[in-house]
Amino acid sequence: QKEVEQDPGPLSVPEGAIVSLNCTYSNSAFQYFMWYRQYSRKGPELLMYTYSSGNKEDGRFTAQVDKSSKYISLFIRDSQPSDSATYLCAMNTGFQKLVFGTGTRLLVSP
Amino acid sequence: ETGVTQSPTHLIKTRGQQVTLRCSSQSGHNTVSWYQQALGQGPQFIFQYYREEENGRGNFPPRFSGLQFPNYSSELNVNALELDDSALYLCASSLQGAVKTEAFFGQGTRLTVV
């Protein structure tokens, strides 16, 4: 069993839709949770950073962490074609390695 | 832009050869981590360098080695290249000891082994 599970998609939505991206994990020691956006042939770009459980909002993006269920989510409101990318969840216990999901490919059509 | 730069951006090597990839960390950061991202997969942790020493290693063989320099820049060396080493190699910069352990990535080096 992988430490982090993420549906690879692709997830296709029309412009303006609300997008929900999710990851589950198995290591209860994870405390730091991140979402990265990666455009084709580029490095990952940090979108959201959350410590422990709870919600965090930044513009059109909302990150949720439910440690009791070992489940994290990223919501994108009013999705735009420019949001088309691969979204990677990542987590760690502290300073060392990040453990990534496979990434979900999102396609937002005009 | 994250301020993390990697070189070269692309290269092609022959099986059995050796390769060196380079990374300059973001200003103010003291830790560099290297990741391998195969096509269609998430990045996999190779190792981390802090204070010029290896500070954690993933499930990669010893032919993957690295260095960190006093200015916190870093190199990844891979010996005896294999076809499966073809991937995007990512460098991530962070600040050890900070309250937040955010890691910022460079654009990556795409390595093709033929």
C-alpha cells in the first residue's frame, strides 16, 4: 500500500466549475500537508501549506485536512482554463522528505 | 519564480555513463532535497543535504550521490546510468529550523538515458 493515494484522473470540468481534489494517506505521523501545481514539463509550484487539521483559504483555493480520516482536499472555485495542470498533494512529518501522491491531472475547458 | 535554479535543463546520456546535475538554492535557505519524477508519477525523494551532510535518504542505490557546498548549492551525481534513470530530477530548497517547512522547487532537469 502506498503511503499517499491520489486519483490520477484526468478530471475534466467546464470553466467556472468547483473542483475537488483529494488524497488519502496512511501515516498518522504526517503533520504538514501541501498542495503543489505542476504545469507540463515544469517544476511543482507550492499552492497551499497546512499544518495539522483544519481549513485554509487563499483566493479561489481552499485546503482541508481531516487527520482523523487521513484525508486531505483542495477545492478550486470558479475554475479557469489556466488552472489546467497536474495537482500534487504532499506531506511530511517535519524537516525531511516530502511524500507525494501520483498527481491528479485537471483539464478546465472554456 | 522560486529562486531555485537547476542546470542543465535537458540532457541526454548513454547507458553506463555518469551525470552531474546542479542546483542553486533560494536565498536564505540552507537545505536542499533532490527528487526523481518519472513520467506520470509523483516525485520520489532521493536524499536531502543540510550543513554539507546527507540528512536522510530515500530508497535509491548508492550510485546516486550528492554534495552540498558552503553556499548551500548542491550537486546530484548518478553513476552507471540505467535506462530507468530517465526522469525529471527536481531540486527543492527549504530552511531547516523554520516554523514552516515549506519546500520550493526548481524547474527540474530532464534526463534521458539511451
